Amino acid sequence: MRIGHGYDVHRLTAGRPLILGGVEIPWNLGLAGHSDADVLTHAIMDALLGAACLGDIGRHFPDNDDRYLGIDSQILLYKVCGMIREKGYEISNLDATVIAQKPKLAPYLEQMTGTLERTMSLEPGRLNLKATTEERLGFTGRGEGIAAHCVCLIEERDPTA
């Protein structure tokens, strides 16, 4: 069994949709970034890549490569899951937290969970999502950005299965 940790942060900006966990959240601000800037999905990808000793998302999908300009992060997560499986691992479980003062994310967690489970081909019960604020402290508390953390466990796939 191997453990991985992922972290991502993006600045909030006008004129972009807010995408978290592959779900568009109605909000007047979105996240700035080269791709769709989905901090939750990026943290999940980094956790998975780290657990498998495959580097990070910047190594595989650099932000100076126009192939990834505006790309849906669910496409990248699907590719990362393929890399994990090619290396002989399967995802045991993931636990992720989104840190945002606003908007309130609790109403969207179930939809985000379903979207991410489908992208990763995970059976229900292997992905746990949470959302919290930082009580108006720091850049997330001031509404300047959104951050996400993820920890995951992967294990070697049974070659007989």
C-alpha cells in the first residue's frame, strides 16, 4: 500500500467559470489557470501521481503546453488513472478537502463525488469529499483563491484478478 498527498491552489478571477471536481458551480468568480483550474481535481491527480512515484501534474501536463490550454481536468484525471493502472496499482481510497470561504460547496459535494468516481472508474465509497472555510483568515478566507488537499491510498493490483 502506498500513500500520496496532493495540494493545489488557484486565484479567483472574474470572467471564468468556477469548476470544482468536474462540476460547474454557479458563482460570479472562477479560478484562473492554464487549464480549467479545477483545484480539487488537480490535488487528486497530484496525490495519485505522488503515491505511484510518478512526479506531479506539472511534469505530465505543463502549463506552457498549449495542448492543455483550457482543457477539462477530468480528461487529465482519466489519463492519470491510466498511468496508475499501467504501473500496476489500483486506487484504494481518497479523502479530499476544498478550502473556500465562498461559495458554500456542501450542496455540490455529492455531484462532485459522482463525477469524480465516474472519471476514475471508482466504486462508491472510495472517495470522500469535504469543504471548509478558513474563518476569513488567509487568502482563501479573504476570498482571493480556493485551495484543495487530497490524500490517497493505492495498492498493487492482484495480477490474478
